[in-house]
Amino acid sequence: MSTISETQEQANAHLEQLVADVDRGGRDVAGIAGAVLFGGAVLWSLFQLWFASPLPFTFSFGIFNDTEARAIHLGIAMFLGYMAYPARKSSPRDVMPWHDWVLAIIAGLCGSYLFLMYNELAMRPGIPTTMDITVAAIGLVLLLEVTRRSLGAPMAILGMVFIAYVFLGPWLPDALAHRGASIERLVSHMWLTTEGVYGVALGVSVSYIFIFVLLGSLLDRCGAGNYMMQVSFALLGHLRGGPAKVAVVSSAVNGLVSASSVANVVTGGIFTIPLMKRAGYGGIRAGAIETASSVNGQIMPPVMGAAAFLMIEYVGIPYTDVIRHALLPASISYIALFYIVHIEALKLGIQPMMGAGKPRTILQKMAGWGMGIAGTLIVMGLIYWIGMGVQAVAGAAAIWILLGILLVLYVWLLYVAASHPDLSTEISITNPVRPEPWPTVRAGLYYLIPIGILVWCLAIENLSAGLSAFWAVVAMLFQMLTQRPLIAWFRKQQVAPAIKKGVSEAILGLQEGARNMIGIAIACGTAGLIVGAITLTGLGLRMTSFVEIISMGSVLAMLFFTAGVCLILGLGMPTTANYILMATLMAPVVVELGAQSGLVIPLIAVHMFVFYYGIMADITPPVGLATFAAAAISGEDPIKTGIQGVTYAMRTAVLPFMFIFNPMLLLIDVTGWWELFLVVSGATIASLTFAAATMGWMRIKATVIEIALLLLVTFALFRPDWFMNQLYDKYTAEPASQLLQIVADMPAKGRLVAVLKGMNIEGDELEKTVAVPVPLLPEASSATGDSAAQQRLMAAGLTVMAFGDQAQIASVRFGSQARRAGWEQGWDIAQVLVPNQARPSEFWVYIPALALLMLVWFRQGGREQRRRIGAEQPSVA
């Protein structure tokens, strides 16, 4: 019997076309047009690899500054956008109309204008010629059109609304009014400077996003995605509700390969959704589970969605910090979804549908898992200590020794893989059989080497995100070119066809990576247009008062407003553009209004809040694209699937509200291993209790009182500080005269919290509470007293003048952590807030919370036992 029926194959072809339409452009043409589209995409990938590498500086050749690189990036994206995306959904996909050739060439030239005319423009800054204005105006129009094609009409309309806002300023209500701008000023600001289209967002696309998307495409092309799916089935397929649990775990790890929600749904969903239906979940639940798990792939480190890389610039922290802050919320979100699908299996009475192999006792299972986890930790520890040891002993030669060790390991892993049959590329839907765990795992361990290189470069070598991804891509390309020839050689097969296939896969991976980037690059350019309109009109400065009126000064109301706007914008905008707009408009407003309310909200927490609600739009009906993809596989109504998906996504939707008020969930201000253990364990249990409460089921169906108790436990474990705040103040106030002494005595990763008083640009006297990390730099560790304090403040971006009992902020460095956190030059420091030493640990709240949880657990256990006895009595009689 065929694994997938002919009908299923047709459905899969339709889904592949959907992914192509959404992520790569649906056009598939032959002849000259096809060659130009293919070759242009490959050349774009090669250019980005060159730009990300250290080679230009090594050879003093092909060095591009940021502005030139952004122009080339956008020019190629616009050119390929018109080549890859037809004008309408009904347009044929195998034909390239002549007018698209013309538009593509003109758009490419306009997009690259800053590079082509860089020297001339540099000689006359701020004095655009008629040609400059004409090219900029045409470029803006063509950018909006290619945005409509690749991202949809809503994004293009939003861009036009912001352009109209620039012109209509003098005639708008006072809350939104501004002086307006001429056409010349508008197009010059947007197209001839780095304040508009060529702004921060496009810069991040050039420096970080492209190279990570390319890495994912190469991993997918070489077979890593299938390997992760097969490993998930081998480890989890035999459990109750196994296909659903496989969908959750495989989507989490598949986030390494694809940051696209739709692609993630289709890649795993073509197997997991039919299997979930056969297991007994039903089509709606099956589609919703796959959607909820796939969408969350964007928040799962170490390779996250494109918006995560924008945080590097907007928040001003390295990517390793973004990963650290994102790790716990993403992990507990997936753990909660795993528990949800288990609860659904219990409610529906679903039994395992795959054989578990040889029966094992609970002790044997625990021993197996324990050995697996311990072995993984031991291997990771050995890798770390071997790497650090070689560096300590060999010095400059260490890199070559480590590469030699890595090469030997790679060849050995390929030899092991070649000694056994290749993994299947399919899962039988009609007669699923669980793969053997260890043979499945060992068959593709070499896929982990590029990911390991990425993590090593980021975490150990402290390289930039772009350079770390570059080395991972180099390793991936080397692997793609050599893995098939070496496996063929080990198996005594012909090597030449394997070499040809390896080269073909590498080139196809370069092409697919570039095509996946077209929409993202255009989204970054159009979002830059919107941001440029905001900076040109000063709209960002008006948002604080506007939102304050709407929320009536309530931080919680303001957060609900922000979440609602994210969801509404997500109906017509991709996640990246949604994040850029909200991060520009709302993130500073939330931080500022929180500060004026006496609440210290870390900037990263607000950006993560916006990021989370941006990706929710891929689930929420009526436009969630991931939901439509899942519904197409399941054959169910997409609206019903989306509603069920929202139910499952509630465990993710609640997390941003929790970490806004309790930044410990982002691992901020967590000191010591014991505190880390308490935070992680408390948050994990909280996510499980919230899942049980929202599903109305734990061991058995929960009563209303039990659901209320579970929600109370959830809140206590997520927000133990709230309960302790009712009894003790979190901080004690010290006079400003003690500022330097307090800073000097802070631990290496301490955070300065202070109350500022001053006047804003509108002449209002304000008081606000702000905070900033004050790092202890190695070169300043020998300094003491006021000198050490001033150096630590300068590292944070602050210069403070202390005189007598007063202290004033002399300067705030542009782009620093302090500037982003709301510190204001010229404002007085009224008080310094230090942790209240008399306050008991907030983790004492865990004790009554866990006691309540045990009460619910045993209460349900007693009820379950009574029900079982009642069910057995008739048979005994």
C-alpha cells in the first residue's frame, strides 16, 4: 500500500504551492527568466556570505559600508520580488510578462541608487537634485507595489496611510497634527538617508537575518528537518497521543530549520495531522495543535524568527542575551502545550497507536531517560572542556587543532551513518511504525555540528550573531558538499553522482535561502518607510500622551491595548513588520508610562511582549496563514481550527503579561544557581497548572472551584513577588548622595534603580522610576570608590555629577542602555532604590501555592478512585 495516497499527494502539491506563494513567491518559470531568477537568488546569497565574512578585510577587497550594503540588499530584493511574485493571485505562475521585466530592472536600479551614486550623494548631502527626487519617488511607488505582491495589500495600504499622514499633518486634529512636509523632503528623507527605508530594520536584515535564514534553508535542504521529525517519532511516537506530542516537539526543533510558521506547519503537518486524526484527536484539534506548535517555533532559541534579530539593535544587547531572555518563556510554552495534548488524549480516551517495542518497567524507563540526559550533558561538558583546554595549551594554533578534531568527528559520524540504512523520508499514515530510537538518533548526529558551531561561536567565542552564523553556514556548505560523497565512499558506491548531488543541493539551498528572504527584506524596507514617517512627523513623541489618554494611566490597560493592536496589525502584516512598527511606536511608550507609574519595566520585556503578540496573528482567525495551511491538510474549517488554536495558544498569550511584571521569567536579576532552579521550576509548574485550568482537566475533569484554585496557583508561581509586595516594599530609598557608593558596591551584573525628577520637552514636571545594568568592566575592576562607580556608570552610558546631597545626570550617551531605558540628561536623581534587605524571599510564596496544587491533585485522585470503584461494582455483582 502506498504510504501517501494520490489524493494526499495532490494535497501536498497544493500545500507546497502555498508555502511557495507565502515564503518564496509562487512564480516558477523556465528559460531566460528562470535562469535570471535562479542565478540572481544564488548571487544574492553569495554576496551576503561575502559581506558577513571577514574576507573583505583580509584581502582589502570588496569592502562595503553599511549604507552601500543596505542599498544592494534592497535593490536585489526588489528586483527578485518582481521576478518571483506575480501581480495577482490569478496570474499564471509559469510566465514572466514583459512589464514585470521592466519593473524588476527599474526597481533594482532604484533600490540600489544609494550604492550606485554613493560618492556623488556624499559630496552634496542634504541637497538632492531633480534626478535624486525622481528616482526616490519612483522607488517608493515600486516598493509599495512589490510590498503588495509579496506581503499583501494591507501592508502596502498601511505604508500609503503613513505617507498620507506626512502630507496631511496641518489638517489633522491637535493630538495628531504636525507641520507637514513637501514631496521633496519626504522622498529625500525616505530614500536618500538612513532614516527611512534604509534604516535600522534593513540594516538588521543585511547583517543578521539573511545569514540565519540561509542557514535554516541549507539545514532543510540537506535533510536535517526530516532527521528531527524521525527522531521525534522515535522518542515519542509510542506514547498516548504520540502523534500530537511528536508535532509539539518536532515543531520546536524544526524552528532551527524554518522561522516560517507556514513552512513549519506544512513540513511536519503532512504527517502529524493525518496521524492525529487517526489517533482520535479529530481534524480541528489536529490542525490547531500543529498550528500552535509551529507558530511557536519563532520564539524558540537559538535560531528565532527574524524579529528577534531586530532586538539586537532596538534593545542594544547582543544576540546571546536575547537567547538567554527568550529561553525560559519559550521552553515552558512548549512544555505546557505538550501537557495540553496529553490532557486532550486523556479526555478523548486516546491510546498509543504505535508499538513501544520491548516492554519496560517504570524503573527501566527512568534509567534510560536518565542515562540519555546524563550522557548528553557529559558530551556537552567534554566538548566545552576539550575546546577550552586546547585553547589554553595551543594558543594561536588552537583553531587548527580544533578544526582537525571536528573533521575527524564529522568523518566518524558519517562512517557510523553509512554503516546503516538511510532514514526514511516519510512516515506511514495508514500503518505507522515507531522507528528504533538509538539507530534513528545516530543516523544524523552530524547535522548537529553546524548548530554546535553556531552556539560555540555565540556563547563561548562571543562573536557577533552575523559572524557566528557565517561560520555555521560555511560548515553547513562543507557538509552538504562532502556528506553524500563520503557516505557513498564508505558504502563502496559510485562517488561521482554523490558529488554532483551534493553540489546541486548546496546551490539549491543558496537559491531557496535567498528566495525565502525576498519578503522579509521588503517587509524591513516598507517598515522602514513607516518608521521614517514617524520620525519625520514626530508621531512617536505624541504617542505617550495619546496612549496615556486611552489607557487612563493604567499600565495593565496599556498592555491590553498594545496586545490588541499587535493582533489587529497582524491580520495584514508579517511578524517582522508588525514587530518593527510596534517596537517603534509602543515599546518606548510602555517603558515611559511604566516609569511614570513607579514601575520598572525592562526594555527587553516590552520588546518580547510585542514579539509574542506579533506571532499570535499567524494563529488568530480570520487571516492566520498557519491556521489556513493546517486546515488545508486536515480538511476542516479554518475558522473553527483557528478558534481551537487560540484556546491552545492562551498558554503563550499569558506569558508576556507575566514577564512584564516579573522580569525573573526572562532571567533578569536572577542570582545564583539555587534561585535559577526556583525560577525555572516555579515557572514550569505554573505553565502546567495554567494549561490544566484552561483545559478544565488535570487527572480528571476539574470543577469550577478546582479551576479557580489552579488559576490562583498559576498566578502565585508566576508572580510570587506580587504577594510579597503586599507585605513588604521591594526597595528601600537611599538619598542621592549615596549614589556612587551604592554603584561601587554593586555585584558584577548589578542593576541601578533610581527615581528621577525633571521637566520633559513639553514643559511638564515629571517623576519616574528607571533602571539600568551597570556592568563591571575587566579593565575597571582594579578601580575603587567613586572612580569605580563613575567607570561603571559610563559603561552603562551615564555621566553623573554629585555635589553635596544632590546628584544630577550630566549626560546620557546616545544609543546606550541608559538612553533606551528612559534616563534623561539634566534630570535630578531624587532617590536611589536598593533591594529591601528586610524583605523575605518571594519564593516562600511557593509553599502555600504548591500546597493548594497538592490539594487539587489529591482531591481529583479521590474522585477518580471513587468513580473507578463505581464503574467496577456492576461487573463484580
